[in-house]
Amino acid sequence: MGRISVGDWAIAICVAAVLLVTGLSADSSSSGLDWLGYALLTGSGLALAARRRAPIPVLAVTGLCAVGYQAAGFDVPAVAFLFGVYAAVRAGHRVVAVAASVAMLAALPLAALVSLHDMGEALAQARGALEIAWLIAAGAAGEALRQAERRADEAERTREETARRRADEERLHIARELHDSLTHQISVIKVQAEAAVHVASKRGEPVPEALLAIREAGREAARELRATLEVLRDDGKNPPHGLDHVPELVERARTTGLDAKLTIEGNRDDVPAAVDRTAYRIVQESLTNIARHAAATTASVRIDYRPDALVIRVDDDGKATPDTAPVPGVGLLGMRERVTALGGRLRAAPRGGGGFTVQAELPVDRTS
């Protein structure tokens, strides 16, 4: 709960000093318990240092000390108890504060009677030590500050919610701008490229590799843009793609003539959303690279659910060999950045028997 602040100690020491000075200057009955009265006066004030950390125990201690020094013959106002009532109400313990106040109003006359032996004088001394008006004022002050703090907290939450709402609105605005400025142009490029490929094929002419690359780049750009827009528009109702959509990626790869297989091992448990999205992107980027650059006929996607990690491995039988160092393109760099951001490891390298392997190990915290 933290240490008691210097300010709390300062207030407690000041109250203790005021009570002690008042006790020393007041007339007390010679009961032989002066030393106990002074100790209770001092302890009553010093107990206030912990009023923020433990308001109910402080309320009890200050009340008992007040009863004690009244019984010892010290006609000193129960100032520390009033501070205790204020602290308890401020902390939200209104019922406890009211019950303690009623008990004190009943106990103080009895305590004063111990030293005065006269009920009339005892009642008068008790009224001077603790008046109902003081109790009401202390409780009202505590409640007023508690309500002010509650309103301040509510205002802070409202500001945070407003900021989040504005961020969501800005995100949707960006999504709309991207859609308006990019989607149409990319669609035109893709359609024109596909039309050119179709015309060339229909005429029996060889299709230039550059034209095929433009067509594939247009398709991939359209897919990437859709994925980006999905993330920007994500409001919880339309979550971005994750592991559940990996079979669709594999099926889509098969439609291009690639013999793609998916293997899943281990028990499927919930994984963090960031890991879920990253796993999907790794498989997507790996299959895209295979289709673009590998000249492969087969590909295998393996997802292994381990107790503390999620392992994704994508292999192909393409033209890569151990003698040819891979050129780190944008796709591989993006994968490495995503994996590193999650504290994982990525290996992307040619296989010994030919082909290429991408393996990512993403840590998963099952205890959270």
C-alpha cells in the first residue's frame, strides 16, 4: 500500500501536539493517571498518520484513546476522532463512521463519570469533548471530498472514452480515405493486367513475364489493402484474420496449382490476439512468396500448438538451395519485425535438400 507520506506524518504530529498542549494546560482530576492520559492524547494524534491506509482501525484507535483520556480526567475535545470520522467517510465507510459516532456519544459520558463521579458534570464534559455538530461537519466534509474525487475519476474515464472514440473515428476516416484513393487505382491496374494476359493467351502469343508479375502484384496488393482496411475498421464486430482463416489460405494456394498441405498438431487453445494475427500473416506471406518466387510444386504448412509457444513452419520444394543466400525482401523483413515484436524467433533459409523453410516460434503466455 506504500509508505505513509510526509504530509500525513506532519498532520498527525501537529494534532498530537495540539492535544498534548491542551491536556497540559487543562485542569485534570488528580487520579494518578496523568501519564496515561498524556500517552493517550499523543497516541490519538499520531494514529492519524495511517488514516489513508487504514481508516477503520484509525477510527477505532482514536475513539478508544478519546474514551481513555476522558476516563483519566482530561477534558480535551476528541479532535483526532473527528479526523478519523472524516477519513472513514472519505474512504466510503459511512455506516461504520455513523456506528462509531453513536457509540462514542454514548461512551464518553460514562468515561467522564469515572473521574468526575457526577453525572451532570460528566454529561457536560462529554458534550464539550464531542458535539453532534462537529461529527456532522466532519462526516459532511469527508463525503463532499469523496464525491469530488468520484466525479474527478468519472471525468477522467469520460475523457479516456472520448479519446478512444475519436481515435476510432479517425481510424475509420483513414480507412475510407485509403479505400477512395487506392482501391480504385489498384483495381484498374489488376483488371488491365488480367485483360492483357487474357488477350495474349487468346491470340496464342507468349505472355511477358513482366505482365504476369504485374497481374500477381495487383492481386496481392488488393488482398493486402483489404487486410489493412479490415484492421483499420476493426471495431470488435469484424475481427481481423487469424489462425481460423489459415485453411482458406492453403485452399487458395491450391487453386494456383500448388500442392499445398496443412498439418495441425497439439491442442488448440486460446492464443493472444497479436499472436493469432501474426501467425496468419506469416503463413500468408510465406505462401505468397512461394507463388511468386519459388517455382515450387508443393508446399506444406505446419502449425504446432505447444504449451508455451506456437510454432509455424512453411516448407516448399522450390529452386532455393543452400548455396544461394536468400535476398531479404519486404515480406521477410515484415515477418521478422512482427515476430521480434512479440518476443519470438524467426528462421528463413534454404533447406538442405532444396527448397525454402520459414519457421516462426511465437511465445504464448497461458497464465494470463
